[in-house]
Amino acid sequence: MPDVTLEATVPLPPEGAFDVFVQQMDIWWPRRGVFPFSFAPEDTRPLHIRFEPELGGRYYETFLDGGEYVIGRISDYHKPERLGYTWRDSSWRGETQVALRFSADGEGARVIYEQDGFASAGVPELAAFYQIGCRQTLSAYVAHCQALYELGKLSDASPRA
């Protein structure tokens, strides 16, 4: 069983849910809250967090001072069903593996998030904290998907000239 497992349902079809996760992470990623997360050094601020959407592509963050940190690499890219990537903090001995699955659930999509490998990364004690932090992060993603869905419904209902 993975160290971290979360499930959520979003009101977008699997392809839309996948695209929002990959293409809009920079918008929905929580930079505030109990577990705001950035690899930015203390003397600068985070600027962007992005994927290069292809197998072997980087998962990385850029900083206001021009710096960059490669968090991991995409290890599984099967749009719209699966996304896998590595996650590593520079202070860890190794990396963790993140796997997401997107499947149809009624008119929306079920998203399953799993992260494993904290023991092999040398930080088994962090799994419980990541369960909480990843829940916050996934909640931000779900809220963003919900807002996109609702805004789409509003624009569909707006009068046309």
C-alpha cells in the first residue's frame, strides 16, 4: 500500500481533469495555508511550478531571482488516464514516486493520488505529514476544477448578442 493515498471527484471529464492538473498547476498550487509548499530559497520567492508534459519531462519550480529547482521527472504519461512523476527534496537520500489515475465517474472524473517511497528516500517519518499536505493540495486542485466547471456553466447560460 502506498504511503499516501487520496481520492477526489471533480466535475470535469477525465481529459479535462488531467489537463487542469498538468497545464494549470501553476494556477491552483497552494502557496498559502497550513502546508504552503515551495522549494524557493529563503531569500527569494516562488514564481512558477510546471510540468514539461511528456515522458521524461521535468517537474520543476522557478524563482523570482531566476533560479530553478527540478522536483522530479515524469515517469508515466498516458493522457488522460495516468500521470506519474518523481518527487525529491534536495535534503532527502532518494526520491518518492507519485502516481495519479483519472477515470470517468458519472459526468465527472475520479482522481486517485498516490505517493510512495518515503522510507527509501530516507524520510519515512514524513509520510504522515505528506498525507495532510497532499490533501490540502488536492483540495486546491478540486476547488479549481469546480470553479472552472461553474464558470463554464455561467458562460453557457449568458445571453449572446
